[in-house]
Amino acid sequence: MTIEEFRKYAHELVDWMADYLNNIEQYPVKAFVAPGEVLHRIPNMPPETGEPFENIFADFIKIILPGMTHWQHPGFMGYFPANSSPPSVLAEMLTATLAAQCMLWQTSPAATELEERMMQWLAHLCGLPTHWHGVIQDTASSATLCALLTAREKYSAQRQMAINQYGFEGQPIFRIYASAESHSSVEKAVRIAGFGSNNLVKVPTDDNFSLKVELLEQQIKEDLQKGYQPLCVVATLGTTSSTGIDPIGPIGRLCQENHMWLHVDAAYAGTALMLPEYRYLAQELSYADSYVFNPHKWMLTNFDCSAYYVKDKEALLRTFEIMPEYLKTPLDRVVNNYRDWGIPLGRRFRALKLWFVLRTYGAENLRALLRHHINLAKQFASWLKADDRFELMAPVHFNLVCFRLKPKQGEDESFTEQRNEQLLNAINQTGHFFLTHTRLNGKYTLRAVFGQTYVKEKHVRALWHLISQLAL
Amino acid sequence: MTIEEFRKYAHELVDWMADYLNNIEQYPVKAFVAPGEVLHRIPNMPPETGEPFENIFADFIKIILPGMTHWQHPGFMGYFPANSSPPSVLAEMLTATLAAQCMLWQTSPAATELEERMMQWLAHLCGLPTHWHGVIQDTASSATLCALLTAREKYSAQRQMAINQYGFEGQPIFRIYASAESHSSVEKAVRIAGFGSNNLVKVPTDDNFSLKVELLEQQIKEDLQKGYQPLCVVATLGTTSSTGIDPIGPIGRLCQENHMWLHVDAAYAGTALMLPEYRYLAQELSYADSYVFNPHKWMLTNFDCSAYYVKDKEALLRTFEIMPEYLKTPLDRVVNNYRDWGIPLGRRFRALKLWFVLRTYGAENLRALLRHHINLAKQFASWLKADDRFELMAPVHFNLVCFRLKPKQGEDESFTEQRNEQLLNAINQTGHFFLTHTRLNGKYTLRAVFGQTYVKEKHVRALWHLISQLAL
């Protein structure tokens, strides 16, 4: 494909892309395909000779598109959103064209320095401690793993027995604490770092799905008595099931007293700290040793763009830095080489889309969008609350509403669950909306998140209308 | 930004993108900026109000572009390439627009199934064992970490003491083996997995920078006698410094005898297995338990796209699978949920660009390009060999040439090094080429890789002409 052919096809794609975004509501949110259906429409063998792009794009439309779940559809209300936006897509087009490897300062100085500045912008926008050091990670899962590894390194290096160098031989048994509502990535990171999931203590939560600090304190004491080494607490701002909020201040003071690392996982809800009315959540973040939130979830920025902050940059670098000759450059002591700030060596130019998004919208438009989303959730919750067929299953802290059909009088819980599962399936079968479920206090719960770039009040009204009818 | 504004700007960007690729040789390959120069041109504070896209794009041209190292420039001959191509960029445009989260089958069935098929296509193209299971990872660093974690899980789970669950308590001291020329990501993975870098045995290499199997065998024996537990060998097909090739067959037989995991890191050179003349390298891969190569290096596919294969899929899933309620779907036993195949939960739709690339070029054009690159290296090496000012520092197995200015009679090694460093700087200062260095047998060595999408014989001739003049 020549560059002039590329120009022609790229123009055609741009029109398709704009039309797709204009007409996205014509697609069912969740693909109606059976397992294996797409696979079997793609030949077993790769082609020996090249094919015209027209054929390939036609197959994209015919085979791939019907098999996609449309995450940018305003009716996408499942999981957490991964909202994108026009300026973010524009940046991704440039990123793909430059196709620069941004592992070292030298391999792309502008990418490194723009990343540094964008992380400062985000910290400023969210009222995060100004002395933190930021870096873009792919996901909050990786960021949480980085946090545990750095905590592990810092503890063991202080005792001249760095696990990075010597392994776990002769180390105490470490304990990691997180709420029972913490994300599965915490357990994944605990496993990967070699602590063993048995040493992840899942502390029960209160009625608001917020970690009970007195139980955490008690557990730490008991563990110390048993000879375990409490190492780290992962606190959550906005749990995945219900956006529950752990009490950062009291947890932070406990960590301080016990010389433990505090990692705060605000993957989804962290964006809300842009709003003054949520800023109080940031006040006690000064206790945190590390922090993560995902602009790729609720800040109009394409995945992957997870903002990871750490207080002790030297500990982070000690954890990941390895300096073979072929990666040495004359400026290594002067500049940031972000390959030493995480697991992968190679890195995309991910700061560009943040720059485009933050400048195109400006802080005021982003705040307005967040408030719009949060108001939609409040409105939807108010309708549910006023209807005695439904019950809210958790406080609506942000823009997620957890609800279910109430048990009918004398109804067995398993039957209530079945009715709710049927309701969820019926909603998703319409193709207009896609919701997912969770389990809160053991009870099957529907989740609706209003965080799409293009979601309007009319969509939420339509969802309510549908649910109200289906629940008859 | 409305969607119609997006359409307008995206068309403008497409013309810029095509012009950029057409005129890329007008840019210096490596940015001539000082540390902090770009940073200080970006305001400290994010904007409160939105800005017109025209301003943002103008700043991209004015501030960012002069600070980029141009990885797609045909004169980029440093590190390993990260070559891209028009169809790959077209796919990235669609991926960014769909902006789908591809963590579960349900969250994008077509992305999951296209990934499965593309990994089969790659295996077929490279003659890899057909019973392997493939998944796209972000980088070879992550893939190698996955391999070590899976080896760790498999060994310990067989003894009912899975480290994932119980941690390292009561485990033997594990030993990992790799050649002295293995990539720094092996040591990074050894550290992260908790083995300790002291337990990474770096086995010396022979004159061809190929691991000495007899030394590996001896080391394993000694370690067993000392009570260590040999766990895994990481063999390299194409080392970073010199594309050295470890003897997979003999290493594989040793691994089999000692019940060790064999991971093969073919990050760069793996693409060459598409050529029948290199296919012999694949013959002994049947010994491998896992394998990685990067289409995002030498297969015209944008980063990130690292192809990771594993023999024992169940062991991989046991290592990473955690099933919280909010991620459960009705089809979990029938489909692939690729979030359980690696570290991050979130995943981009990365298979699309592979599909576009493999179909646009077809196997025959990709093979022709690889041969073109390899011939350029042979040609360049022949000129060096015929000129007694230079010496080759390693065999030219693929398309990397390692060379230096020969020591002058009676010249001190440190002075030779200085002359070579000056030569490298002088080449890079022209802006027409960008080469990097390494150290082979302790000697400062220049590396030139000919793997760019648009590199032609004239570029290599021009490089030779320049070097020949500078060496006077």
C-alpha cells in the first residue's frame, strides 16, 4: 500500500468513523453473536498474496462489526465505561502515525516530557499532593502491582535483604490488607508479587461497602502478634461493585503507625476529584504512598491511560531499574526514563491524547460532564426509590446505581435472584442498553453506570421506561 | 467538539499524516532538543476553558514534533525497529474509534475471536507448533514475566503448595537460567516474580554470543547438588546486542531431563521464522513451554503487539484467573477471556491491525521485505569487511550489523572506544541516521539495524558513505 493509497483509504475511514459515531445508536450495544461465530467466518489460513484494502474493510463491516460490543454507545451502562472522545481519537491517529517507542527520554524526548507535564496537570485538576511523581501505566491492575512490588522492595531493602535481589528466603510472612469489596486486581497483584493470596486479608465492609477500620486495626494487631509482617493496605475510592469509599484518613493513620505502605485504588472514581464537591476525598491522600486512577475510564481519554502516582520515586526506580549497555544514554541521570517506572519496556506515546482532551474541553467542560453524569444517576435512583417494586442496593456516591427488583412477600431469595437475572437479560436483549450485574451482601444486583460521552437524559428516561415495563 | 468538527479535523490530520510519511526524511531522525526544553514550553497549569483544535494542533507541530525521535524514518537504525505500515495505522484508527475494552469475550466477541485466529495465522506463518495457544501481550517483557509466573505456579501447584496461594514460605530456592546476553527483561521478571536476581544464573556465551550448553548443564548439576531447584531456562533467538541464537534443541533436552520450563524469547528475530531459510530454528521449538515474538518490531504492525504462545493453557489460566462476580458471564467455560492470560485486566483491540497487515501484504510480500532487510545487512557487512579500518563484532544472522573502528596498532582500548563513541555521535549528529551502541566481549560496539518499512539500498549506501568519510 503506497502512502497515496493510504491517504485515500484513511479519508474513507474518517468518513466511516464520523458516521459510526453519529449513528452508533443503530447498533445493538452488545453483540448478538454466538461463541465461535466470528472465528469460523475468518479463514484458518493466512493469505499468501496481498488483498485490496476494499475487501479487507468490507470484511471488517460484515464480520467484525456485528461481533463488537459498542462501548461508545450511549446505552452502554455496564461495568465501568471506557469513554473516548473526538480529540482523543485524533490524538490516537497521530500516535499511530508517529509510531514512536517511548521507553526512554532519548527514544522520544517530547513524549517523555509531555507525560511528565500531563501528570502534573491531572494532579492539579484533582487536587492531588503536588510532590507526587506521576507516570502513565496501561491499567490500574499493573499500577497496583507496581505499588505492591515497590512496597516489597522498600521494606526489604531497608533491611539489606532486598527481595528483588535475594528472593523471599529469610523474609517474614507479609500481610496485605484490602476491603472485601476491593478489585480482583489486588488479589492478582498479591499472587504475582509472591505473597500468596492466603496473605491477602479481605477486611469486611460496613453497610456502605466501606472498609471497617476497627476490624483492620484489630487484624493488624493480631497479625503482628502472630509474627506476620503487615506490609501494605490497598484502600479503594469507588469500589467496582458499588463505588464504595474506604476511609482513607483513618486507614492512613494506621499505616503510618505501623510503617505500612498505603496504596489507593481510585481507578474509576478518581476522576470525580476534579469536582470541588468531591475534593474532600483528596484531603487525606497525603497519607498515601501510591495512587492510581484511570483517565481511560471516565475522562474521555482512550484506553490505555492509567495515571499512577508515587510519593517515593527513588523506591519506584530501585524496584524496576536495570541498566544494560544497549539502553544506556548520556542523559540517564538528568531525565525520566519511564521504562524504569513499570513492568513493560516498550511504551506508546500516551500523553498526547490527554493533552488533546484536557485542552479541547478545558477543566470547566470536563467538570460539567461529570456533574451531568452524576445527576443522571441521582435522577435514575430517585425514580427507583419512588417505585416500591425496586430497591437501591448501595448509596449512589457517583454515577453508578446498584438496584434490584425487591423480593415479593414471602418470596425465596433464589427466586428473587432469578427474576432479577431475567430482568437483566431482557434489558440487554433489546440491544438499546447493556447493563451488568454484581453481588452485594450476597444478593444479585443490577448495575447501571451513566458515564458515556454521549449519554443524555433521554437515554436514562428510556432505560427507566423499559425497566418499568419489564418489571410488570 | 462535535462529530462533524471531528470529521473535518480528522480529514485534515489524514493529509498531515500522509504528508508526514511522504516527507519523513526531512526531519532529523533523533530530536535535537535539550532535556527540559519541551517541558518548559508546555504551561504548568491545565486550561480552565476549552481551546480550538487549530491551536492545539499548531502546538503539536511547533512543540511536540521537533522533540520526537522519528521511529518510522528510514534512517532509524538504532535499538530494534518498531516498524509500522499504512494498513496498521488504518486499523489503529478504527480501534481508537470503536474504543472497545477487550478484556472478556462478552465485552467484544469479535476482538477475542479475531485474536485467536490471528495467533493461529502467525503460528502457521512461522511454523510454530500447532498445538500452542496464543495471546497478544503488550511487550515481550510482560510475556517473559507471564512465563516465569506460570512456571512458578505449575511447579508449586503440583506439590500442593501453589505460590499464588501460599507465597514462598516452605519453597525451595529456585534457579532461573539465561545466557549472559539475554535481555534485561529476564532479570526484571526474575525480580518481580520474587526469585531474586541472585538466583538468575547468567550462563556465558561462545564466540557467536550463543549460550554454552555444557556450562548450563554443569551449572544445573551443581545447583541440584547444592539443593537449589532449577525451574526455568529462558533461551534467546536473536539477542538484543547482536541477535545471537541459543541452541534451543540441546537446551530443550536439558529442560526435559530436569523437568524445567523452557521459555524462548524471540522478541525481535522471531519474525524471520516466516522465511524457509530460517525455519530450521523453529524445528526444536517443540521443546518450549512458552514462546514470544513481537510483530510490533519487525512485522509492520504498530506497537503494542507481542505474540505470546504457551503449551499448557490450563497452567497459564490457573496462574492468572480470578473470577469476581462482576466479571462472570454465562459463557465463561466456552470462550476465551483473555484477561486471564496476562497481567492487565483491560485490553485494546489489538488483533485488528494484525489482520489488516497480514491481508494487505500477504505472506509473500512480508517475506520479500524480510529478505530485503537481511540483504541490506549482508551488503553493509560486506563493505565493512572489505575495509580494514573496520571490524565486524558478531555474525550477521539477520539484519543487525555489529561493528566498530578497529584499534590502531598499539592503540589503547580506551582510545579505540573513544573513537567509536565519537563516530556514533558524529553519525547521529547528521540527523540522517540514528544508530545505537552496545558492548560485546566488553568492547564498545556500534549497531546498525536495517528493518524500517521504507529503508532502501540508497539509505544503506549513504550510511556507508558517511561512515567511510567520518572514519578518515
